[in-house]
Amino acid sequence: MPTRTDKLGWIGIGRMGYAMAERLAKAGCDLTVWNRTAEKAQPLAQSGAKVARLLPDLAAKDIVFVMVSTIDDVKEVVGKLLSGPDKPRLIVECSSISLEGSAELRKILAEKNIQYLAAPVSGNAKVIKAGKLTFVVSGPKPAYEMARPYLDLMGTGSSYVGEGELARIAKICHNVMLGVVIQNLCEITVLAEKAGMPRHAFLDFLNKSVMGSMFTRYKTPALVNLDFHVTFTPKLLRKDLDLGLDAGCEFEVPMPLTSLTRDLLQQMIGQGMTEEDFSTLLLMEAKASGVELKPENVKVGDGLS
Ligand SMILES: NC(=O)c1ccc[n+]([C@@H]2O[C@H](COP(=O)([O-])OP(=O)(O)OC[C@H]3O[C@@H](n4cnc5c(N)ncnc54)[C@H](OP(=O)(O)O)[C@@H]3O)[C@@H](O)[C@H]2O)c1
């Protein structure tokens, strides 16, 4: 049963958007979704969502969620959303975008008297399915209270960090850590293997240790069995590291590890490794170490299912 009766709109049924919208639909919310590539949205009808043909059809909803890729995409879809006479009460923008882009959007929406929350997320599609997505949110507190029950339906809840674009900084910091941690995880996994131990045995130890985390656990199957089915692309990660470096520049904070990680990721992207998961950084590290990796074909848990 829905906890609230607002009419919800959803723009962007990609890897993340699909899984998030599906949770709202399955919870019984009054949800209408739109995706540029319409066929990706169709299966959500089976979960109870309505599928809109045109983007402005979502404008009369109470709350519209946005989950696309970059700030340019966000501006494009919001522009089309508001191209008709209707406007929603609140827009909740969940994509990972810059501080400046988010502030620009806030200004555009304020001029139209539309409330706006910056609400980026932590977790991939599998994490969403496991009910473990988290949001970091900033903007007016009353708008947060309006959106909160729906955010709760999509995962384990949200952290409200204050006014304006503060959530963007929190998310950028989070994804900088994601980049640096995956690079380091790949380095130590290759080191352990080259020294003579199976990857699954090393990662089993790491995951049980104080250094283990939900992230190291759910990346373990990829690193052990070389399953690089994409959860997050190298280019999206590069975008986030660039956002982190820009923020470091703006606030005059040196970020040497971020810089180095960004360059290592760039080497991978430059070699055309763009279509698989960002954890293919493991293959780069192995190549640089003269190690030929093979899938271990060992059943290892991801800590999610
Ligand atoms: N994947 C993750 O693990 C993860 C985790 C946290 C945050 N994020 C962030 O979440 C956002 C979405 O990531 P994702 O992995 O879901 O990406 P994705 O699978 O590539 O999906 C992107 C979505 O945006 C739509 N889109 C992009 N540009 C558009 C445009 N100009 N006009 C209309 N629609 C447009 C795409 O529509 P089409 O289907 O038509 O292409 C698709 O629905 C990104 O900002 C990403 O950084 C991702």
C-alpha cells in the first residue's frame, strides 16, 4: 500500500531508474514513467506503473523524479517536461551531477515556483533490488518531508544534509571514494594472486576483516569470476572523478589519490574498454603486472542476496 497518495512521475528508465521506479510501482504508488527509449519502460507496466508516451504528460504530477546521465541530459529532459502549461510541485533530481549544474537547475525551477531537491544515490541496480539503496538529500526541509516516504520505499532511507546543493558534494565525495577503493581493491587482489593465493581466498579474508564492506563484498564475484557485466560504466565513473577534482579545485583541497585514479581510469577508457563494468580496472592492473587472469569459477556470495 502507498504511504502517500501523491501522483508521481519518473523520467529516465536506465539501469538505476528502472530498479528505483520498479520499487515505487510495486509498493503501489501512483506512478507514471517516461524513457527516451520507450521500450525500456514498457516492462514496468507489469509492476503497476503507467507508461507515458510524451514527456510533458508528467508535468501535472505532484512529484517528478529524474534519473538520467549528465547535467546536459537533466536540463534537456526538464526543459521538455516544462514545455507545456503544467508544472509539478516538486522535482527530485537523483542523477550524479555537478554542484554548479544543480544550482543552475535550482534557479530555473525557482523562477517557475517549483520546489527542487538534490537527491543523488549510493548503490547500483542490484543494491536497489536488495532494498539497500541510500539517498543523500539537500534542499528545502518541507520539500524533503514531502519526498521522504517515497525515498524510504526505494531503499534503506535518506540522509538530509542541508540546504542548496550540499548533497551533490556528498555524492561526489562518495564516488571519489568508489573510484579510489576499486582501484586499490584491484591492485591488492592482483598482488595477492601474483604472490600465489587464489583471489577468492584472499577476498574471503578481506571481506571478513574490518576492511571488508558492502562494496568489497558485492564486487567480489566480479573480481573472482571475471564477470564484468556492467553495473556502472567507466565513463560515468570518470565523470564523477572529474566532478571531484573540480570540487577540489573550487574549495582548494588537494586530491592526489583522485588525480592518479582518474589517470588510471583514463588509460583504460583510452584503450577502448568502455562497455563493461568499471571493475575491469582489475584487467588493467593484471596486464601491468604481467599476470594472466582466469575466472576461478568459484561460487562466492555478494552479500546482497
Ligand atoms: N549505475 C550505477 O551504479 C550508479 C550508481 C549511483 C548513481 N548513478 C548515477 O545515476 C545516473 C544514471 O545512471 P545509470 O547507470 O542508470 O545510467 P544508464 O543505464 O546509462 O541510464 C541513463 C538513463 O538516462 C536516459 N538519458 C540519458 N540522456 C538522456 C537525454 N538526453 N534525454 C533523455 N533521456 C536521457 C537514458 O535513456 P535511454 O534509455 O533512452 O538511453 C537512460 O534512461 C547517472 O548520473 C549515474 O552517474 C549510477
